Amino acid sequence: MSGNEILIVDDEMGIRELLSEILQDEGYRVKLAENAAQARTYRNQQRPDLVLLDIWMPDCDGITLLKEWARAGQLTMPVVMMSGHATIDTAVEATRIGALDFMEKPIALQKLLSTVQRALKRGGAQHHPEQTLASLGKGEAIVDLKAKLDQVLQQRRPVLLTGEYGVAFEPCARYLYTPNSPWVTVSNPQTLIDAPLSLLEQARDGLLYVPEVAELPRRAQQGLMLVVNKLEKFHARLVVTSSQPLLPLVTERQFDAALYQALAGLTVVVPPLRLHADDVPDLANQLLTQLIEARKAPQRRFATAALNQLRQHGWQGNHQELLQVVQSAALTASEEEISADDVQALLRLSSSAPRAPEAAPALPMTGVSFDQPLREARDEFERLYLEYHLKQAGGNMSQVAERVGLERTHLYRKLKQLGVQVGRRHNSSDD
């Protein structure tokens, strides 16, 4: 017996009963809803392990319900859409909103069981749900962003997502991603140096995601240029992001000019959170719901006054700052209801925290003396370089290792060799 609970949402009683009988025989616990209203009520009370959701229903269609769950932060379980007469466009829209898969009616027994098994496996592996574009809000700034991404979808050229530190880059990249195809994230720049074509092979027919290209070392930029030139051969889409303006870095010869030209042709600016501040209360509630359902926070709810405080905040750190504030509020509030005072105290701390710079300072930047042997000058530069990245990452050694393209063990040896002090605060920040 698997014990997994599956919610079947379909207005046809015969289909509900047939699917229920098959799944119960396989050991699943099954709940039934004949319309979106019943499904909505059930989801408000608890989280099923999987939802089988019909697209066409009389009171409210499945796509609309899926969007509601995404915007409310309730799309934390895998959802498989069902329909007997849906178009390919409808199926693609559902998967871009956040549906995991699609089954065409009539549903063959083996197709049903394999899809359910795959969906449950995928859902169980996700400790934290992926944010989707629909979950970012419905303000004018997000509507405009979606329109721009829809235009980009029609092309296969590299896409550059730019914006302030902490904006929601990844949900935008996910919107450009073709469901059920490879998704490969470049988390270590060294892979672009050592094996760029291997990354492309992994991303064949899918999407290669490279965050913060401005921080790539020169050799990694060369590897990325090779990737750009081979995209068509592997039929892969490339999406890169940058929180720093790239053109000044090109002028200062810190970023490869040819690579910039290749990436900047399709540029989409992701709006800062303050430009859709009315979405903040809904975003905060959905993030809180996700934390609770992932069992990363106790049962909590925001007071109305607390949500007003969040909406009025400036959010220099954008979505990343909002997530950190919601996490802190969920873990530190003394009562089940998070009050305005709780939020205000956290916002004061958040506002005083250092932010990532808009652009990395250009060389010469540090006062390194040129009147010394090359080895000593190099050591002095490396010391200042690593101290800079330690500060920007708040002492988080994993982030520093990713930023500079070193393995953590090599990074520790290098810091010790250069005499850079790594205090207890730095070590504990990885936990």
C-alpha cells in the first residue's frame, strides 16, 4: 500500500468512479471533487499528494483553478491535467503555469498508472516548490513581463534576463522552459571551463540556465561563447541572468565583447518588487504557505497590518529579501499570528543588511602596488579578491566557492595560504 492521497477533479461521475476504483486497487487513497468549488474547498483544508484535474468543467475550468492555486502559493503538489478535447496550446499553457503532465482521455490503464507513479515520485523529490511566473502576481508589471516572455518564446536565440539584485529570474527562465525536457543549471563556472560541450549534451532539446554571467571568470566566458555557437546543433535554449549591467563591464574589459553581443540581442528586464508592490501580500502569504507545507515552519498566518507593512516596504533586495523576511517571521514570531511589530522589527534588520553591488568594481580597484615582484602582487590581489567575495556572500563559503569557481576544499586551502581569516561565523553560514 502506497498511502499516497490523490484528489480527482472531474465533472463526469463515470470518469471519477473509474479512476477512483483503479487507483484504490493500486493502494492509493482517493478523494473526489465534481467541480472546481469542491476542489478549492478541499485544497484549502489540506494538501493532497497528487491532483488529477480535468480541464473542461462547467463552473470553472481547470486552467483557471490551476492559476488560482499558483497565485495563492497552493501549487505545492504535482498536478496532472486531463482532457478529451484539449489543444496542444492548452496543454502547454497548463504546464507553464505549473502542471506536471497531461493525459488525454480516454486514459489507458498503463498510461494512468505510469503517469501517477512518475508524478508522485517527482512531487516527493521536491522539498520546496518551484515558483512560477503565475505565482509572481497579477500587477501590470508582471502582465507586461509575461507579454515580453511570450514574444521571446517564439525564438530560439540566447536570452539575457537582467534586473536588480534579488529579482525573480528563475521563474522567468522556467516560463521559457519546455516541460518534460532537460533543465541544466550551471552552478559552478568551472564546468564552463572544463566541459562546456558536456553541459550542452546534458541540455540537448532542453534549457541551459546560467545565473549571474557577470561573475563568470574570463575562461568561463570563453566556454560560454562556445556554448552559444553550438546551441543550434544541440537544439537547446540558453537563458542567462545578470544583476549587474554588462555594458560597463565590456567597456572595462571585464566581460567579453563578443559574448555580450551574442547574449544582449534578446534582453528581458525583470521588474523590481516595488513596481508591483500590491502583489506583495499575496506573495508573502504563498511563501508562508509553502514553508508550512514543506514543514520548514510551524503553523503561522500574517495579520492584516503585517501584510500592509510588507506592501509599503521598499524591497531593495526584491524577491530574495521578501523570502528571507517571511522565513524569519515564520520562525521567530512569538504567536501563531505574525504581527505588524514582528514584521517591522525584521524589516529594520533587513534594511540595514548589506546589499549586493550593482556592478563589480573595475581594476585597478584595490591599491595593489605594482612596485613588487609578480608573485607577491598576485597574492595580494587574490587576497583582496577573496575577501571581497567573502563580504558579498556574507561569509557563506558555498556561495563564495560558486562565485569564484573553486571547489570548497581548494578554496579553504587558498584562504589559509593567503592568510585570510575565516571565522566561525563564515563556517556556520553554510548550515
